[in-house]
Amino acid sequence: MENFNYFTFARALHVIGVVLWIGGMAFVTTVLIPSLRKITDSTNQLELFEQLEGKFSFQAKLATLVTGVSGFYRLPEN
């Protein structure tokens, strides 16, 4: 374990965090919102959006935190 490179690990966490964060935002923008517009009852639209967005919110916050911390850790790496 003495050859373990923490910068490589931080880079992997950074990439995973960005993929989850941006992928989730792409899903909300390209799939969820257009699908919700097809629902005619505005009350159901809001309820469904709040349910799905609430579950995604935790993932987005965690991915943002991981991306920020791993990016900050990688700053001295040149």
C-alpha cells in the first residue's frame, strides 16, 4: 500500500463526482422536465417533480461536495 497514489484516487473521485453531477443535471433538463410538461394536471406535475428532485438533490449535493474537495486536494498537482 506504500505505492498508493492519493492524487490518482482524488482524480478518480473528481471524475466520478462530475459525471454524476452533470449527468443528473442533463437527466433533469432533457428527460424529467419535458416529461412533466406532458402531464396536464399541474398539481401532479409539481408533486412528481418534488419527489424526483428531492431524491436527486441529495445526489447532487454529495457529488458537488466530492468534486469540490477532490478538486481542491488536486490543486498542488501540476
